[in-house]
Amino acid sequence: MGIAVDGHGPYGRVGDAFPRLVESAGAVAVPVAVVADRSSKVWARAMLDVPRRGARLAIAVGDAIPADAAGAGPAPFQSALVEVR
């Protein structure tokens, strides 16, 4: 399942509820970042970059973060997100 950890903003910030979700689900979080070489900006509750037709995507996948890291709050998830970008 994919979840935008910065879904309600601010952009690029892991929300406080995300670590609790990971911990309660006993899940593993894997940071993923995607960027397009050509995109258009769209306003839909927040500014989004939508890839244009024929755009090339670059996808970066970081190291998995286990559920037991959630006790430290959003910090380990935030640093992993920054690292993968």
C-alpha cells in the first residue's frame, strides 16, 4: 500500500500520525520518491506536479524502516524521506 506521508502538508514533512499507523499495523515503511523530467503544476487542495505525457520518471527507493522505529516518532521516517530524495 502506498501512503503520502506528507498528505495534508506541509510538503515534505512526515505527519505525526504516520509512525502510529506503521506501529499499529506492525508494518514496514519503505520511503519512495518519484520525479518526472516534464510535469505540469495542478492545484488540488495542494500544489501537485503531474507528469506530462511521454515524461520520464526517476524512482528512488530507500531502506525499509521497521515498525519498532515508530516509538521515536516521525524523526526516523523524516530522515529516510529526506535521504531518498
